[in-house]
Amino acid sequence: MSLSLRRCLLVAGCLTVLLLDGCGGKSSNNASVRALNLISGTTNVKVTAGGTTIMEGGAFEGLSGFTGIGAGNQEFKVTLASSPGNLVDTIYTLSSDISFTFVTAGNPGAAGGVLLADAYGTPTANNMAFRVLNLTAVVPVVDVYLTDPGADLAAATPVVSGASYGGVTTFITTPAGNLELRITPNGTKDVLYDAPVALGAGTGQTVVAYSRGSSKLVNVVLLASNSSGGVVNSRLAQLKVTNGTSVAAPLNTFVDGAQAVTNLAFAGVAPYQSIAAGTRKVTVESSATPGAALLTLAPNFVPATDTSIALYGAAGSMAGLVLTDSNTLVPSGRASVRVVNVSQDFAAVDVYANFGKLVSGLAAGSASTYSLVDAVAAGTPYRFDFNTAGTTNIVLSVPDLALAGGHVYTLYLLGSGPTLSGVLTLDR
């Protein structure tokens, strides 16, 4: 999370609290606070306010119950059991007899928080109060739609338009019911999130849009004011396919019988596309022999995440390496790189970037973890060398690859013998 986001979250939280400070007219001198942890990759998160524990052992996407906290200025701290120091340390003003939700976001190296006052007024008749907290850094401004289930989005108008990254919108009054919630980039109909929701009349509802590491898709935590809440998973996931096989003809890929990728040649990469989340049947055919499956897989496409499938091997022994992609934000001046070895020529390879070792002993049919390398926004040139593991024997050199700062890449080693190739893909 950038410094600008931390400032946005702090400002949004302070504005929410200041607008309500002194409201309510009761005199218990206590507030109620719950915590939502959206700091990616974290477990054992602890959140305290004024020394009182609100969340203990919190996992990513975890939501605590409400805890009573004294009104007035309170210091909020977020810590990890495995790390010294505070991820977040800031002071908020709590109003008496008001319920609040404290949302943490970002990553352990750059986390922030926002305090939301849950007070939402009194919606009339069959209406509810509705607002959006946008923590989707990959898509900085979003529109949110609530429609009847299955309604054509082309004819719909956003219920909330232009929700900015790091900001929370004010509550608006809108019809309640069993609805379809969709999120798009501002001014477009490109769906980033899609799920059914049941929103009760007379309630206050907060959509917290956040990332699970997709290059595009988002997920949602739905919070009912003063009440319950939880993750509402999207019905969407993303799939990318790479052809590293020795099949002569281009390949066709099907998802649940529907053609998803057409005529993908050797060393070709089909870009990400949205598919239905969940366990899907993926089949691969040669374009020369349609109807004859060369490979059948059943990956679980986790909602609001990206998956890559690297195809390799011969027609009679084809395999597919299913990869969970991490297309998260990258620090300024850095690029994130993963290496995938789907060449069967070598049991393992060492990988060098500009003559510095990046990966050691990467086995055939496997992927490395992501590494951060220096890269300017305009692109930094890199030479990648693949060596037989543990030796100085270079089996393939790929020069003049430009890595741009702020982006995520995958470098594939694929093919065999004269077709041995290094293919770089831009994932985010």
C-alpha cells in the first residue's frame, strides 16, 4: 500500500468519525468496534484500540465481533505475531454509543487502516442504506450496480458511481431485496465482480471491495451496520493458457465444453479471460483433430483470482501445470518476476537475470516463487540465462527483455531441442 493510500484511508476514517462525533445524545461514554483484516497474506493479526483487544489471531478476510471501547481519542494498533513493531499505529476519535468497523488493508510492508462509523439513519419502507469502501488498488475508480438478478447490465445505471481507491462513499437510500451486485471500472460495463446478495429492508450495508491478487478482478466483504458481515465471493475467476507442447498443430482449449482458446500455436500465450469460478472441466484438443481430447484437467478456480495453465509434452503424454498467479501491486522501481520450467530437456535449471542468480534448481514441470528486481517505469533491459542446475553450462540465453517497474511477469522455459524457448508474459 502506498503512502498516498495510507493518507486516504486515514482521511476517510477521520472524516467519518468527525461527522458523527458528538451525535447520538446518549451518555454511556462507550463505543463498539469490530475489525476486518484485509492485509494480504497475513495470519495471527492482532488489533487493539486503547489497549483493548478487538481481534486476536485474525486471518486474511477475518472479521471480529464488536468490542466495547471507551469514547474519545483511542490509539489503534495492528501487529503480527511473527513480526516486531506495528503494521498500523494511529489515533481515532470514537463517539459514544456508536458502532464502528476498523478495516485494515495493504500488505505487511505497507499497511493502512480506515475507521468507519456504522450509523446509517432510518431507511424508509422497502429501502436500505448503502455505501462502498473501495480498496481495489488495481482498479482505482469503480462503479457499483445493484439490479434484479440476471438484468442486462447494458441498460443499468450504477447505484454508486466513481468510488475512488482508499475512499468510502456516503450512505445513500436504495431499494432492498434479493439483488445482483456487480462492480465495473468507472464508466465501463466490464464486470470485475458479480454475485447475488440479500440486502434487508431497513438495514445499513457497506460493500468493501478488495483484491485477492488478481490483475483485474475484485472480491467483496459485505458488512451490515451494527450487525453481521462476511465475504461474498464473486462468481468470476480468470484463466490464461500457454502452449509449450510439441503438438504440431495449434491447440484449442475448452472450459466445461465451451471453447475458451482457439488456435494457440507453440510458444503462444492466450491472455486472461473471465470464466466461472469453482471446479471446472478443462479439455485441450489439437485443431487438426477436433473432438479428440489430448488432456483433461479439473482445476479449482478460486473466486476473484488469476490462474495460468502451462501446457507441455507430446500429444500422447500431454500435461498441464496449473499455476496460482499473484498479480498484486509492486513497489515503485521494482518488477515482480516468476519463472516456469515446462521444458523436459533438463531435470532442473538455474536462472540468472543480468548475470545474478534469480532461481536455483528449478525442476521441470514447476514454477519459482515471485522475485522483485529493479526496474524503471519505462523498462529496464534484462538478459536471462538458463543453466543446467549447479553448472556454468548455459542451455538458453534470452537477451533484450524489458521489465517495466510496477508490473508482474512470468518467464517460461518451454519446448525441447531446437524449439527450446524463453517466453516472457506480462501478467499485470
